[in-house]
Amino acid sequence: MRCLYVIHYLGFFQDMPKWRRWCDVRGLILIEDAAQAWLSSLDSRPLGSFGDLAIISLYKTFGLPDGAVLVADRSHSLPIKRADIGLSLLARRHAAWLLARSPDLAKAGARLLDEQAFLPADAYGAFLRAAASEAFALGDPEKPASTMTRFLLPRVFRPDAVTRRRANYEELLRELGDHVAPQFARLPEGTSPFAFPIETPDKAALLDRLAKNGVRALDLWPVSHPLVPVGRFPEAEKMRARLIALPVHQELVPGDVDRLIRSMRGRRPIRSDLRIEPVVDLDDIRDEWPELAERSGNIFATWEWVSTWWRHFGEGRMLAVAACRSGGGKLVGILPLYRWSSRPLRVIRFIGNGASDELGPICHPSDRGAVTRALRRLLNTSALQWDLLIAEQLQATEEWRAFVGGTVIRREGNPVLRWPAGGWDQFLASRSSHLRKRVRYQERSLQRKHEVSYRLADDPETLQEAMGILFALHRLRWGASGVAFEGLREAFHREFAGLALERGWLRLWILELDGQPASAWYGFRFAGADFYYQSGWDPRWEDLSVGSILVSHSIRDALDHGIPEYRFLRGGETYKYRLANEDCPLLTFGLSRGAPGRAAVAAASLTQRVPRLRRALRSRLEA
């Protein structure tokens, strides 16, 4: 058989586009061994989807007793002669049997099964017997995946597994990078690491020392494949003799990684931790704040937003903000916390809840790990007395649970539109034909029937009048269910809109028909992105889609000004996903200390499964 067998070691990808082209030119079958790389991807494409045949192991990623997936892809079909019949067809036979008997595994990993040209059963059995070592035997094709595996797979799968594995690996890399083989000393985007490889001259001694510290490390590849001649590949043999692996799996809880590092070094981690300083008044760090907020890329992280929110909603509550500084004194992160309640539980939250669409520590994305570690240290000090931390609307990509922990209480959509190459017409071309026709027809139809004008509120003298139009149209559209501008929130937004206009951030569009306001769009332009915060329209014009037309206008305006990103902000409304091309989910976590806090988190998690209780909880939290 003519084939190329490519292995993704420890979840790290090979250059699959290159090897795909190389095989296509030479008429070779490409076999992709992704046994250790389930959930890894290359350029957003899953490993295992490049080859004519792929092998994926499930039990190596999650706690399953067994389980494998074999994927056959006919999109790269090659003429296979009888002389070429070999491992690929044997594996496809195995795949046909396995996936037919295990629907769950088929859903998890199988794409398109090739059910043709299998080897006769006797040839297949002969191949299995040829595997001289039990460590490399393919197993009995007549034995299905265990019932326990099929039961557990959908229950143990965790969508945050990749994020947590990557965070644990990065933490170990910072502390133990001098022990890592060069091939694994950088964690490329998309990699879901299987384990953390350590090079050592004495594997037995290190494994024994780790075991005495309660760390079960893995002796990587202790036995070479029986078909590989001894001495033929000295570099591989040298690596096999020196490599062990530390765990990085998603079940590690805060403190486990520190224990791994201490077990390796025999002392506490040597990382340069950020210095934590309490902030008595938000004005104390006002001069340093703008640069950090800009680097965070989040309008809700600006000093203007946070300080305005605190003036309107923080009365009677205790500020618990902390600044995170480097050894040289540079402000690296801000932990904008406050005491939300003292009885019956001492609850702390991030400043901005209710009005903000994205919260959490304020820092550059590359500093999230260091800043969340600083938060963990702050939570462990006696200075911050608390029973429950409610951490709302954090980016799901953050290493939150790896460094701090907590239980996910709520998950929300957060659609984003990142432009394809080209202008407005190219953007529409990337959408469905139905959407293209509707967008173009709606505006032309409106212009035929009315005098249409778009007005951008950019005059301080008339800003408050424009804000009043926004509030009125929002109430007309949503009635009693519209809470975005209720009570103190209206005053908050009036003040922040004035500050945003001064800074050049405000985008307040009003669509007028025959000189009368018909719809309004309220948002911000900050750090290379437009933020669609809220809108409203007169129901009398609903049949003319005045709301949709104004949203399309705001998108076109952002594109015309070279703004690379348009954020629809949180919410799973269908129209957002018709226009967006990416989702950046937001998670709300509950972190407890003590029995009352744990009970509160458990109750909050339970209410998410009951719509009426969920609405009641959300109303209470946004109060």
C-alpha cells in the first residue's frame, strides 16, 4: 500500500495542508493519527479531517473506559488497486463495524464512512495477529465499545475542555519551560494539549519522586513499535528514553497546577506574581486606566463607564477594587470588584452588572492568566471577606476556571461580525441570497414611499434631545418589558453618552421618515470595534422594517470607516446570527466559600433549568 502516516503527537498538529497537497500530487493515501488530538484544530479545522483516514481516541481526552473513532473521507478519493489494499481498508472495516454499533461515537467523531472495498475477514484477522506487541494491537473488531462508554460520553464531554487544558499547559510552560523539549515549548492556537512533556535524564527517579508527592505522571512511549528496527531512529529512541508527561486535563482544580510545579522543583512556583494594591477611590488610577481599557478592547472596561456606573448604582456599597502591578510598578490589570450585599450572604461582583454586556478583570488578553491568578490570591486573603462571588459575562475563552474555579451558572450568546475582504457588497455576498434580497429590497421600498434620512447625534447641544428620542422609541417598541433604560439607568446613559461623545466613542443613529423619528440605534465605537448596545422603533412603521434597516445602515457605516469588527453584544436573537459570522459566548460563574455560598451556587445552577425561576433570578441579579 502506498500511503503517508502522520501522527499528531500530544495534540500538537503537523502541517496538514502541506502533507495533504504532497499526497495528492503523488497519489498517496493520507492516514492521520489523531489519537491524542481530539478537540485540536488547525486554522479552525478539526484534526482528523485532513486525511483519507483518521484515527481518534476518545478515552484519552475524557474519563471513559474505552472508545475510538475512525473517520474515512471520500472527498480525497483515490483509485485503490488490489495491490494497495492494506491498513487504510482494514481500518475502514473496523470503522464500519464500530460506528454501526455505537451511534454516540458516530455523532462525536465520524464524518463520512466509506463502506466499500473492505478486506475479507480472514485477511483482516491475519493483520491483527501480525501486531506482535499487545501495546500496539488494534483490538478485536467484533467487540463493541462498552455500554459504559456509550452512556458516559455525552455526560462527561465538556465544552470548556480545550480552554482549561490550554490554560494548565501555559501555566506549566511558564514555570517548567526549561524542562520541555523544543517541539513542545510553544502552544500554537487551536492545540488541545494531551499532556505536558518533561525531558529528564532519569525517568525512573523523577517518576518515583512525583509519585511520592501524589502526582501520577505518565511514562511516555516506554516501548517502541515492534515493526520499527532498533537503532534505526536514534533521535526518536533518545526522546523516548527521556520523556515523561504531567497531566493538564480539564479536571484539574485550582491549586493542582501549583502542586505539580512544586513536585517538580521541590519548592513553590518561581513565577513573578503581580503585586496587588487596594484602590480606595477610582480616581486614584484614572490616569493609568485609559491605556489598559483600550488594550482590553472592551467599552465596558473604560474608566468613564465604570466610574459613571458606580456613581449611579454604587450608593451604600463598598468598593473592593484592586490594581495589579508588575515588579516595575506598571499597571497590568484592574480587578473592579465591589460588595453587592452583606446579608444573608457577603456577595461580591464586578462593577457594571446589569448595564454592562461584558465584565471581568480589565487587562490585555495576553495578561489574563497573570491577572486571574492575582484575583485568586486576592480571594484567598483575609482582606476580602466574602461568601459568594458572582462573576458575570466573562469571555468563554478566558482561563477563568483553570486559575480561579467556580460553577457555570449561565451561558449567553455574543455574536460578532468580522468583515470578509471587500466592502458592503462583498459582505452581502457572504450572506444568504434571501438575506441579500431582503436587505436591498427593504431600503429601496422605504425610499420609494417616504423621504428617508439618517441622522448621527454628534452635537453636544442636541445630544440629550436625541437620547430622549431613543428612550421614547425604545419604550414604544418594548413597552413594560423594556428594562434597558428604566429608572436610574436612563440617567446613567444620559451621563455616559455625554462622556462618550466627548471621547469620540458615541454612535447614536436616528432614522427619520418624512422628518419624523422612526427608529434609533445606540452604540459605541471603541478600540477598533462598533458595539450595538440598544435600539428602538415606532411600531407604526414595523411593516417597513425600520429597525432592521437602521441596523444594516450602522453595519455599512462601520464597514465604510474601516472598523474591522461589529459586536452585537449578548443575546441569542436570531437576526443577530443571520448577520454575524462568529460567536464569542459569555459565561457567568458562581464561586463560593463555605456551606452557605455553596448552597447559593447550587440553587442558582438549578434555577437555570426552570424558565420561570431563571427569569426571577436574572431580575434579582440585575436589580
